[in-house]
Amino acid sequence: MRKTALESLAGALLLVCPLLSVHADDTPAPESASAIRVLLAAELETTLSSQMSGTLAELPAGFGEQVKKAELLARFNCSEADARSKVAAAELTMARQNLEAKKQLRKLNAVGDIEVSMANTEVQKADGARAMGQAQSGYCQVLAPFSGRIAKVYVKPFQTVTAGTPLFDLVSDGALKVRLNVPSTLLKTLKPGLPLQVNIHETGKSYTATISAINSRVDAVAQTVELEARLDNKYPELMAGMSGTARFTEETAQHDSSQP
């Protein structure tokens, strides 16, 4: 009986030990405490919104497409806006003709200065209405403010939208920025031009960068300061939104440890 109990206990231990070893091997190693989380961000990134209420007649730009500066992204049906612009131009022409007539009558003392002044005011009002009509007609086209890629499309062709409705997310295709937050205790050693090593999770590669800007304010709660860095070269495989870790070079660490 005793021998059977010992054999059962030994068998149970043999089953448990492999499970414990597998669990230990699968646990990922924690990142070094000196590693700092980073995020890649585009130099320019914006959401383009509609400046007018209307129906989208054309939507040539699509998701993921590369566009150049001033390239057409969307066009509204602007029949009504164009008509208002023509009416405003006609009213301006009529106001100017009326002003000239008043000036001629003033030379003949047929009208007074007040009539001429009022006619001049009507010209200014009509000119303002014409300028407003031209501005509204300009809202009919949505042009790319800079070269980049369409990161998101919020609308569909022939959709009716109101002013302020988001249309596109546009991300510049230029150099990427590296954003990171470091402990404020490192401020005494930080300066623009300081090198650091950036490891990006999505590519599994390491890249060199240099600090380009240091925030002028410390986060009082987290006791960190925000930095921006520039990659030393252009890398086609990198995209905005990728993340990873960064470490300062050994020279920086040695300089930090030598500080009192």
C-alpha cells in the first residue's frame, strides 16, 4: 500500500514539472528599465473637413493613395454657389453704373453729395457680396494642402454633407518624427543633437536618430518631459504609427553618471 502511494506521488510530480518548465519558457523577458517607449509620427498630419454644405459630385482621391500638393481630392456640386456668384457680379456692375450716373448728375447739381455717397456705399456692399460669392465657390473644390497619402476617407461619392464634416485624413510622406517621453531627471544631460538608438517593433530593426526638440514644460504628474527626434536617414519601410523603444548611447549614459 505504501509503495503504491509513493509511486502515485512520483507520477504526479513527473506530470507537473514539464508544465512548470513550459510556462517559464513561454514568459517573455521584460524590457530593460532603460528602454524608453517611442512612437513614429508624420511631419504633417491633418483632417480635411468640408467648408460648405452640399453634395459631393466627385471623389477622385481614395484610401491609401499618394497625392501631390494642390491635387484635387473632392469636388462639390456647386450650381447654386456659382449662380449666387453670378448674381453678385451683376449687382456689382449695376451698382457701379449707378454710381457713375450719380457723379454725372452731381456735376449738373441735380443731386447732392449724400446721394453720391450712398451710391458709393452700394458699390462697396456689392463688391463685398461678390467677394463672398467667390469665396464660397472656392469651397467647391477640396485640394491637398501638402503632398502625402490618404490615411482615411470619411465620405462617399454623391453623399450630402454639412460644413465641418470630416472628409479625409492626410499624412505627409516626408521624414518621420520620433516622439518619446523621458524622465525629467535627464533634463540636465539632454540637448538637441544628442544621438539615440531606436528599435522599431514592426520591422525588428534598429535605427539611429538625434534629438531635435525638447519640450519647455515638464509633466508634473508623470515627472517626464516630451522629446522629438529625427531619424538620421530615410527608411521606406517605416510608417507613421509604428512604435518601439529607444536607448541613449553609452556616451550619453556615461555623461549622465558623471553629473553630480
